[in-house]
Amino acid sequence: MRLIKIDLEKISYRKPYLGGYIHKKNGSYYLHSYCQTDQYRNHHKTKNEREVQTQIQQTRSTKMLREFGTQMEYIGLYIDPSKDKVITSKKYFDSNEWEAKLFSTVLYMQKRSRGFLAKKEAALFRKERDDRERAKKMKEEEEKLKEELKNKKEIERRMHPKTANDFILLRKELDAWVNSETVRIKSSNLSDEDKNIALQELLHKEISLLQTIEKLKISANKENRTETIQEFLKKMSADKIWQLSDGHSIKVATVLTKTAEKLEEQFKNLNFSTSVDIRLKNLLEFKRLMESYYEEHRCSLIQEIISLIERESDMLGRGRPESSLEGKLIYKSQV
């Protein structure tokens, strides 16, 4: 038996895994024999065939459209110089000039881009400024309109008062005016007799203004009463709102609302009658409507209304004045 001596060298680095086996339990590597020995790079010389070393050459003739090159005139040869061009060399464009041109171009591009961004931002600022000015102007116009409406309403309250507060305001202003005029007259340099005369004139003016206020109060009572009746009839003639099971609502016209609508129409016709004939015509239509209701509902109120219509028609037919038709209405004043 022949013994072979094998030298083992321990290395301090991990060999590359280029093939072999790995133990699944203990994780040991059994490398390929190629990794166990030293390897050297082999130098293989380039070897070419004869076909690679031989170049196929071909000869071809080329005919140009125009002869070129340096040609000189001589006896028997004329060259046309009309289309000749003189070409001179320009200044050499070196790398430093190229960098300078590139730098200037980049600066120009930066300038244009920054200018675009600045213009865009400036346009945004201008838009915000215009929006603020527009909102401010609209607010001023709204305040001005509110002030004008308020002044108009105050003037309307004094020219055509309707509510109790309007008449209280008129009375306060009248008292303030009378007091100021009284103080002015008493503090003036007039004689006692002239002062008494001025105070008497002031008293007459105050009485006249009080009478005017009372007339306005009576007129306002009539207008308020008419508006109250019209509003009441409008609410009665409005369609009823019924709620459905799905949550929606619908408007329904009932028999009562239709009746109230007819009464509202008759009320407007009677109040805005411009002549006696139109008044008699409206009274006749109203009487027919009341008679149709009386046939359905035997009511003493409807019968009394019919009798009043007949009495008014009879008095209008006789030519009685409008003042004789006014009755004594007892109602609570709204002013």
C-alpha cells in the first residue's frame, strides 16, 4: 500500500461557492474541486483564418455632376468664373468661447424662466388685489344701498305712516319741533305782544299738524284693515299642503279653498270699482254667488249679506251719495 502525502492550507477567507453540496442539517459546505486548488489564467493567442485576413477589393468608377478641384486656365480651356465663391477662414471657436456662450445661454434661459414665474406671481397678486377692491366696492355699494333704503323708509314712514310706532315717531318729532320753536320765540328780542302773536301762530300750526296726523291715522286704519282682510282671504284661498308617506309634500286645492278664492276675487272687485255701473255689476255677481251658497248652506249670515247687497244696489240706483252708504263698523283699531 502506497501512502500519498497531502498538504492542507487553511485560509482565513470564505471561498466562493461555485458548485458542490450543502448539508441541510449542519449547514456544512462541500465545495467543488475547482475551488480547492489554485487556478491560473490561461492565455489563448488569437488565431484567425485566411478568409479573415484577406480583404476583397472592388474598383468602381464614379462620375461627378461637375468637375471639382483646382483647375487653371490655359490655351484651349476656358473656365467660367461667374459662379465662383471666395471662402475665407473665420476666427477659430475654441472651448473657452464655447463655455462662455453656453454660460450666457443658460443665464438667458434662467432670466426668461424667472421672469415668467415673476409675471405669473405678479398676475396672481394683481388678481387678489382686484378681488379685494371689487369686494370692497360691492360692500360699499351694498351699505350705500342699505342707507338709501333706510332713508327712503324713514321718509315713507313720515309721509305715509301705517303702524303705531310711525305715529308715535311723528308725535315725538312734532313735540320736539314745538318745544324748539317755543324756546326760540321766548329767547328772541321781540316784544311781549309779538311773542304772544308768534306763540298763537305756533299753536295754530300745532293744531293743524295734529289734525293732519289724525287724518293720516284714520286713513292708515282703513288701509291696514283692508290689507288684513286681503291677507286673511289670501291665506284661506291658499292650497293645502299634505304630507305623503314618503316624506314629500304636495299642494291640494279643496272645495273650501276654491270658495275662499272666489270670495277674495269678489272682495277685490268691490274695493276697486271705478264707477257706479261697475259697482252694480260686481254687486250682482256677488249676490249670485251668495245665493248659490245659501242654497247649500242655510245660514242667517249669508241671508243678511244678500239683504245688504240689495239695499246698496237700491240706494246706488236712486243716486244716493257714497257717504250715505257708510255704516257704523265697530272694530279694534290697528294703529
